[in-house]
Amino acid sequence: MTKKAVLLLSGGLDSATTFALAKEQEFDVYALSFRYGQRHAVELNAAKKVAEMLGAKEHKIADIDLRLFGGSALTADIDVPKSRSDDEISHGIPITYVPARNTIFLSFALAWAEVLDAYDIFIGVNALDYSGYPDCRPEFIEAFEKMANLATAYGVAKNQRIRIHTPIINMTKAQIIGEGLKRNLHYSVTISCYDPSSEGKPCGQCDSCILRAKGFAEHGIVEDV
Amino acid sequence: MTKKAVLLLSGGLDSATTFALAKEQEFDVYALSFRYGQRHAVELNAAKKVAEMLGAKEHKIADIDLRLFGGSALTADIDVPKSRSDDEISHGIPITYVPARNTIFLSFALAWAEVLDAYDIFIGVNALDYSGYPDCRPEFIEAFEKMANLATAYGVAKNQRIRIHTPIINMTKAQIIGEGLKRNLHYSVTISCYDPSSEGKPCGQCDSCILRAKGFAEHGIVEDV
């Protein structure tokens, strides 16, 4: 029997690297992306390319418009902060935090996993670079996994457990990129920007662009964007 | 300061009763319903009527098409079981179970609560009548609450907790109806059927119709449907 895994795929470099690592563990990857009203919806084009490049068994895009609630620079008419210092990026909950987003994403992944009869979910959360996001912390993931096993047929009828895998949770951005480069991952198809142009050109100044550029710089790479 | 609560509102009698109980605790109720691809989407008309009747501060309907995953008689082309015995209804996970549905619903409620700065979520789950649904059990709700406090700004920046309220979780259907009748709740606007006609006429034979009719019968009431 093949091992199936559902993987949350954003089009950014973290989830692409997570995909490469899941493949190495010989999972058939079912990739799940979201059109959630994000201002950087061009990331979905990148997600499609990554899914194809890395051979997703299937790639679904769920439509869930989180603009219904707002409350974030990514889903409401609030400016994305630009050119922040390291100190500013690493302290507090940024306005780019989308309320309960990873909880919602993982809940959808859980639904698909249950239908697929899959026992593994991969998510490319990272606790270092985005230390201000509560839903990127290991204690959140652990609590979600516990809840997921009580929420579904896994623990009840199947006598199985579902596991949430977070292979890059404790890596720096440079380490994540290093893992991908070792595996010949073509990062050029990924996009990390929170506020790209409509053609998908990254702004170069949001937290996500800054962290990405620094990560590549540590490998002596300057991306041509 | 007013107390705000987000309440999951389906249009059925359980969530309507839960609404009445939340109001009694003097919450301003923000009602949330879902167009999730359910075959009984007419329940949304009932949800609108309940929201209006009980004075919701706001009523939002989120579009999340769970037919993307299927796997349930409510969201896929699978027949809804009819005329089952008590014993059949109360054993095993029924095919009307929608994978991870309550997890998804509560995740959206959590997102809205966080944006509203609300500390309370109400859900009309019931562990007795739907004993086969893993996501109606108290241990699931408890695990979700723990996870929710780690997932969001509540525990991190606000030093507050969010609470999931399940006032009818341990009541029989007759007890639930009794609570509503005491409060003059007009159940005629609610609909419980899993498989109604396009005009909203209940089938009378699905598990949900059977449980509802029995609950009213214990109060000597036969509904005119």
C-alpha cells in the first residue's frame, strides 16, 4: 500500500522545501492550496508550478474567502509593512498574521486526509523566522494533532492516528534553502512576497521578501527578480 | 463593555436553542453559517430566519465548498440513509458524517472571534443523539479549545482565553426542545432534515427527521410539516 500525505502548499519556498522532504520519505503527496482572498493570490500560480515540478499526485485549490472576516494586512485593506528591521520583524504579532489561518488550513487538510484515508499531513511552518505567528509554534501543532485525532474517525473507528509533520519548524531560512538546494529544488518557481505586483513581481521590501533575500545571501545567492 | 460571542448557526433546532441560551447569558451574538455544498442548503433560509428572530448582532454566511473532498452523504452523491432503527442510528459513524466538518466550522468561528475581539464561541453539538459523530464529543471540544488558545493571539498577546460553549452537549433531543419551549422559541422556522425537497419540505425519514419527531413527541407535539 502506498503512503499518502496531504501537504499544504502555498507557492512559497517553505512549503516547496517541505514537499521535497515529504517525497524523500516516499509519500504520495496530495497538495492543497487556498484561494483565501490573499492579496498575493499570484502565489497560486507558483503553487501549481511546484505541484507539477515535484509530482503531486493531485493538487486541489480550495476557495475560502477570509476577507469575510478581515483583520489582517493580507486579507483586508491594510498596508503591508515595508523595510522593517530584524528587530521589528522578530517581535510581536505582525499585522500580516491572518487570524486562525493555519488552523483553518490544517482543518481542511484533515478533511481531505480523512477522505483519502491518509495518516500524514505536512505543513511548512517555521517557528524561527515568523516567531510572532502563534500558529507556527510547535505547541500549536502538537495541540492540533491531539485535537485532530479526537475530531475524526481516526481514533474512533479506524484505531489509527493522524500525524502532523513539520520538518522545517526549527530551521533558519538559510537552513531551509540549504535543504532544498541539496535536493536540486528550483526555487525560482516559488514566490514569497506578501505584496507582489499583479504580474507576480515581488516587492522586495516586505518581511517575507527580506527574510528570503537574507536566506539566499547566506548561500551567496542573489536572486534575479 | 458588551460581551460578544460567535455562534455557529445551522438553521436546525439545536443551534437555535443554543442561540436562545447564549442570549440568556447576555451575549451579543454574531451568527455564522456555512454554504458548504450541503444537499440541505435550504437550511440557510432557516438560519437567516433564526438570526433575525433571535436578534443576531450580525449574521455571516461563509462559502466553503466541501464537495471538493466529498466522503459524506451530505456533500457527495451518496444516498442519505432512511427509516433507520434507533439501534442503527446510535451505532457507528454514519455516512452523513462530514469529515472534519465541526473542526472546520469552529476554525472559522475562531477567526471571526479573533477579529471581533470576542472570547466566547457557542456550538450546538450534542453527544447523545449523534453519538456516532466523533466531532460532537466533549473530549473533542476540550481539545479544540486548548488548541484554539495556542493558535491565536489570545494566549500570546492578549493574555486572555477563548472558551467554547456547548450548552446542549449532554441533553436528549426532548430536553433540548424543552429548553427552547420554555423560552418561547418558535421551532417552526427551523429545519433539521438532511434531505429536504428543493422547497424545504423535510423528508421525514432521515436520522435527523426521526430524532426530531421523537423529541417533539415526548412533549406531545406533532409538527405540521
